[in-house]
Amino acid sequence: MPLSVPILQTTLADRRPDRQGKVRDLYDFGDRLLIVATDRISAFDYVLGSGIPDKGKVLTQISSFWFERMASIVANHLLSTSPSSYPGEARRAVELLQGRSMLVKRTEPLPIECVARGYLSGSGWKDYAATGELCGVRLPKGLRESDRLPAPIFTPATKAQSGHDINISEKDAAELVGRRVLDRVKDLTLRLYAEGSAHAESCGIIVADTKFEFGLVPVEAGDGRPVEDRIILIDEILTPDSSRFWPRDQYNPGGVQPSFDKQFVRDYLERIRWNKQPPVPSLPDDVVARTREKYVEAFHRLTGRELD
């Protein structure tokens, strides 16, 4: 079956996005934002010339699944995924927006990424190999790449507008957001990770690590709540783009693990010896198809649903 054409850019009538990230287009409707997940894919900090069909739908619908499942732990910013309820010109773009968009509350995003790690991989493995620590957390000696940690840990990072986020200590994170806010998001991060990783393992997926983002709802007149009680979950949650997903039946610590995300893309780019500088390459059809299969497989396993 031929693949659908990936959606790489979006417009609503004649309106272009107010902001664009590597994957998402954002439209500003005052106290509400419309987030549209395109099929763009990035690797080594660059958006590539090819998209992955339905990738944006996978990210949106996995996030929607988790927002619903995690609502008992923390409130979130999701208002609707139904274009018929969207404001203005967005209601007229059903075909574009169906399945890949979320209308959300506007918040003040916290300036840190909240990362939970249950396994030693990625930048965490590099930090440990160099120092024996991870974001200031001393780990046992003799751990191998991809080993399971004795207990999940919280490792904050700064948000980067371009390039990689930078791991920081809890002390540094507290200076950015305040101690009470940090204590709250740390607790939420580890609770969300525990719930998400337990469900994922029951579906045959190891969540090696994942990142969460939180925002503060605006203060209303007469609202005397402390700042930590205004924290809600935002952005995306436990997707193949924000997490490291490994197939449980292939787990073999001591090296890099197979994954459910951009593995085929990264492997191809390394194989062609791209210098990780512009111009960015496009991907051959087989790499696009295999990458899409992994994203969709992760969606099916985690949600038990059909992609909208």
C-alpha cells in the first residue's frame, strides 16, 4: 500500500503558524493555543527533507491517550482534539487537523525539561562514563550502557531553542524555578514515569527515559493558591519523540538497544556519512516506511486503538 503524503507545513485558510518548532506548528488564539503536529522529523538537531507519514497523528493521539490516563495524577492543558470545537478558521480545516491537533490552555511554561530515567542511556550514559554521576546524582560503579538503574531518577535539563538540551543539577534547576516548584515537578515526574513505564512494560515496551514539560496556569483575581498548585502538564507526554522506547523482548544491556523511534533514520544518516550540516538530506522510501512502522507500532501497543 503506498504511503500517504506527509504533512510538512500547515496553514489555516490564509493564516500561517504564529510559531513553529521542529515538529509542531502553533496558532495563537489568546487564552488558547492550537498545536498541530506535522510529519516533520529531525535528526542530529536538523529537520530533514523528508517527512514520516502519520507521525504527527501518532504523537498527538499517544499524548491524548496519556493525558486522559494521567489526569488523576496531575491536570493537563488539553481542552479538545475535535476540530469542530476549535475557534475561528480552525473549524474549517477539519481535513488537515483531524487526528493531529490539540486545542490547549495557554500557560507559562517552566524553563526546564523534567526528565525521568530508569535506564542508563544516551547523554546519561555519557555523563556516567565520564564522571560516575548523572546530573549530580552519584550512581553505583560498574554499570553498563542500557543497564536498569537501582531506582528511577529525576534529571532536569535546560530547554534549548536549538541544539541539545543541557543536563543540570537539581540545585541549578531550583535557581531557575524555585525550590517549591522544583519539588512539585520532581514528584510529578517520577509518579508519571512510574505509571507510564508500568503500563508500557505490560505492552512489551521499556521506557528507558522520558521528558515532561509543565506550565503554570494564569493567576485569576482572588486566586490565593501557592505557585506549586498552579502547575499542570503540557506539551506532549510519553511519545516516541519525547521518550526512549525499547522492545522488551529484545532488551540486552551492555550496548545500544533497538528502539521505536528514529533508529532507522539515524542509522541511514550515519551510513551515508552525512556531516550533520546543511544541506539536509532526504530519506529513501524504505527508511521512511520502516520508521513509520515503528511509530505506528508503538501507538498500537500502548493505546490498543486504531489511528484516527
